[in-house]
Amino acid sequence: LPLKGALFAAALYPDPGTRPMADLDLAVLPPDLPRAIACLERLGFRRMYGPRARFSPRHGHDVAMTDGSVFVELHYRLMHELGADADVAPLFARAERAELFGRPRPVPSWDDHLWFTAVHAATHAFGEPAAWPFDLALVIERGGDGAHAAAEARRRGIGAAFDVALALAH
């Protein structure tokens, strides 16, 4: 499932060039991670970051890969900070279909993108990516429900981070 950047650029912004991004974030169910890595390797991508604890399955949340110009992060968990329930499976269970790059594709619900974008900003001390307040406003405009997003953030144990992000963005 596409997360944040590429989906937002295509679905929320009037001109995709106005939504900056440094990488492509994709949610991958943990059992599918080896296949996703192999797929990218067949396309010429290689793993970034050697075998360090920060990037191990125990302490990390993604596998970063590059072909030298494009960077992809395969998120098998949504984050490793804040002691959050970072399971990606609920995003797949609640996925919707949206027109993306010329055809309907599964994407996380706008409610899931609302809480995740807010909390992701908190994990980066609200400093990056700089577009996060605009992303939140556009997700809400598109139909992201603050009450549903807040309930999911609380269920995952990160309600305070969600609340602070929304207050700062406002």
C-alpha cells in the first residue's frame, strides 16, 4: 500500500510537483516482505544500511532500498518510536480503492492516513517532512475523519502524539 508522499502528490495536490518527497513509502505485510525485497532487487534496487541493530526487525520498521536515484522504504511496521502498536495489517484490512497513476489501486483509508501522517510528524519532532500540516489539511478535506483517526491513534497507544500534531497543524 502506498503511504504518504506519492499517494498524496497524486490524490491530494492539484500539481504533484508541489508535494515534495525524498522516497517512496510502501506498507508491506511482514510475510510478504521477502517477496517485496526480491521484486525490487530484480528491478536493480539494493538494500541500504548494513546489518545494524537500528535496521533489524527487532528495532526497525522498514527496509530501505535504492537503485541509485530512487529510494523506496518497505514498511513492515509503521514506526518503531513511541511504543506504538505499529502493525500494518489494519491498514490493509481497511484499505479503499483510489485512482492512482491511471488506475484504481488499494490505498489506506483517509482516516488511517490522518492518524499516521500526524504521528509520523511527531516521530520526526514536527520538523520533517515540512509538508505535513498541509497533508493533514488535505486529508481532512478529502474525508479523513478526526474522531475515527483519534480513536485509532488511542487504540495504538499514541493518542497524545496525534493530539499534539493536530493542535500544531491547526
